[in-house]
Amino acid sequence: MTRPHAVILDLDDTLFDDSACTHAGLRAVARAHGLSVDPAELFARHAAHIRAIDPLLFSGQLSAHGARVRRFAGLLTELGAADPDGEAATLTYRAAYRQHWRLLPGAPDVLRDLRAAGLRLAVLTNYVREVQGQKLAHFGLGALVDAVLCVEDVPAAKPDARAYHAACAALDVTPAQAVMVGDSWEKDVQGARAAGLRAVWVSRAGLPAPEPGVPVVSRLADLPAALGLVPA
């Protein structure tokens, strides 16, 4: 890859270990409600409820808290909980999620390295600033990038081309000068490439890219080489 002018990074499961926090929160909810559910199934069902409710959150019809309450009320009802109290489950989930906050290894270091190399940096996330801003502030990541765009800051969420173009505009670069980095093949790679950006896929499992021509990194420490900043 030829050296870009700017790098746009996803947040959850790219810089921040959202999956670990989510699993911890769901385990706590299952325990509190006496549910015995396979962790993978619980994670998948929870993700389905997120996808169903996110449009209401992104449109402003629900707050982040209201979306969580509705999400957990629906999930607990689906799982047959005796008391599908979405409010109580939300409090349980958030406490466990927050307790397990952590960055993925090398996140601050790679941002510093990219800045030192003269690249403009942005975070582009498909979630609300109320939540994502807290993560960025807690770990000091906001100070390491030039722009942060949450879902309410863009005309449409990834993989809509307008999301990536808004991030490019915030960094004063063209799409061809920017690279999108993230863990979602659909939202961070396919969408970005369709919008005229290049992309690097973060595959922590070390899977090969489903399509040719896309650099893959399994750890953030390998990102500078994938971007053509240092010898691979």
C-alpha cells in the first residue's frame, strides 16, 4: 500500500475491546436473572436486538439508555426470564461492561506512531457520542486524533458512503488519500472501498481477507507496516 495522507479508525473492536465488555455484561445479566444460556447464543441474540433497535437510537427516537432498556426487556422476554425488567438488566449490564473496559493491545501506541508519521487521524464510529465519548476521554484517545465522528455527526452510519466522506471532509482529505481501518468487513472495508477509500481489515482471529487487495492485520502493532509506513 502506498502511504496515505489520513487514517480513519473504527472504535469498538478496533481500538476498544467491546466484545470482551459485552460478554461480561451479558454474563452478569444472565446470572442476575437465573438464565442458563450458551454464551455464543446469548451474544448473537443480543446483537440481533441491537440491530433491531439501533435505527430508533440513531434517529433520536430513543436515548442510549432507553435503547438499552428496550433491548434488554426484549431479550429477557425472548429467553423466558421470569422478570424481564429491562431497567434492572440495563443497570446490571452497564456496571459489568464498565468494569471490564479495556483497550486492545497497542491502541495508544499506534495512534502516536501514526501521528508522528504525519498522518491525520479520525475515529469514525457507528454509535452515539454519549457512550463513545466517555471511552475516548477515559483512555485519552480523543487527544491523539484530529477528529471524532459519532453516528449523530454524520448524515448516515457506515456502510453508507456519506459517513466516510464526512470523516474525509473533517480531515480535509479526499477519499483516495484516506484509509479506513476496522474490524467489520461490511462496515469498515466494503463500505469504505465503495466510497473511494482504501481499507485495512483488523481480523484478530487472523482470518484472510474475503476479497483480494485488502491488507489484514491481527494486531494493531502491524498497522504501520500495512499502511506502507515501515517495511513489512
